[in-house]
Amino acid sequence: MVSALYRKLLPLSVRKFIYDSFLGEIVFFVRNFKVIAKGKFTFLFSWLLPKTEENKAFSFIGRHGITSYPYEYMLEYQKIQIKVERNRNLPYVNHEGKKLYFPEFYDEKKVIKDYRALLIEKDVRSAHRYVRDYDDLKGRTLLDVGAAEGIFSLDTIDLTSHVLIFECEDHWLKPLKATFEPWEHKVTFVKKYVGNKSEGNFITIDEFLSNRAIESLFIKMDIEGAERKALEGAEKTLKLGKNIQLAVCTYHRPGDPEYMEKLLSGLGYSVEFSDGLLYWNKRVSKAVIRSKKD
């Protein structure tokens, strides 16, 4: 009732000014009070608490504020200068000599914030790092499931034999096609959600690969908690495929690290987790499971 009246009486520009000036910080504090309090407590009494990975992560949060990457290395990126340019009305950054595009409605501040997070995410010390060495993808077909802006595919584009970009969100399609235009001969866009059944906007990996060779694949999944269903829909591929590697996000849902470790081990895959923990949705978790079967 009050919020509806607030929106009715004040124009969007005024509401945005109020939110950016102080209301946003108040809302953030209220929503994350328990996490902030836990972080402060863990930091202040770290000398009394067990030196666990989780306590170290929350101690960092208590000292530096809430971040998905609660480790000292992320501080190195805070002062990096990032230049944003535009082409075809799309903002882009020069990423290691390649143009990485973002949706046209992103302003400069949003691009800088997101690109900085991507750089932190792909640091070799990051819990969100998909691989230890990009050379793992040499000569492979990459299935980038949940590509978003496509930085992982872009980082490995000169190594892979072909890239299958699975992305169903409309606002990413135009920037993705702009980013990969120089490599359009080796990139296929698949506007489908990946799941455990093929119907409507969904497709399984098994169905998609039914008429393709299932060998020398690298499957990367980052699909906001739908990873379990996507793996269920790839059971045939994982069982029968040869020389397959995976990097699957495990932090979106509680229990995913244990579930995926058991699932992939049961299929004969070796497994390891990326180093460290990632903070997400008011908890910390192992972030990526790396797996392979020769």
C-alpha cells in the first residue's frame, strides 16, 4: 500500500535519485543485516574462532563488506581503469585485444561494474575460475551453457575447434553476435534453455548432440541453479562420450557440491573443486566442480 502510493506520487527520476542517494544503502543493510553482523563478529573474534575456509571468508566480508569473492586478491581489481566505448549502439570493452560487447541498455557504470566482476571471476585464484589452464580446451568443442556475455568462450576462442553458445535471454543475443562476429565460422548460437527434457524452449544435451560426435567436448554450465537438471539431460553423453571435460557451477543451490560430486564420480569421472569459496545468496559455497573422463 505504502510502496504503491510512493510510486504513484513520485516520478521515476525522483525515486531513482532517492534510492541512489541513501535509500538503496538502507534497503541493502536491512536485507543483509544477518550476513553483515556475522561478518563483523567473525572479523572481530577471528583470533578465537577455528581457522576454517568459511570463517576466513566471513572475516573478509566483515572487514571489506559483502562481496562474492571474499579474498584479498579481489582488492587488486578495485582501481583498474576500464574504458567503455560504443559501436552499433552497443557498449563494449577491449578485452585482451578483443571486443566484448554488452546489452545496449547498459550504461557505462554498469559495464564497468560487471566487467570488473568478470575479471575477478576469471582470476586463477578465484573460486569461480572454470579451469586451471585454458589449454585444457585446445582442439575441443565447447558447449557454453549459460553464456551470458560470453567471456569464457571469448577467452578460449582461438583454442577450441568449435563453440556452441547456449543462451536464451534476448538481451544477450545481440551483444553475443557482435562479440563473436570475427569467429562466426566456428560459433553456433543455440537459443534454448538446457534441461532434463526437450520441449518448448528447453532442450537436453543428449537430444542436441544426438546426431553429433560426442568426443573431445568441454561442457561449461552456469545456469542459475538449473545445473542438476541439465546434467540429468546429459546422462547418455556423459556415459558414452569420450575424452569429455566439464566445469559446472555448484554454488546456486545448497547441496549442489555434494550432489554433483557423487553424480559425476558415479559415472567414472575424476572430480576436483576450484580453490576457495564463493559468497552467494547469504552463504558461502564451493563454486565450480571440474571433472573429466579420458
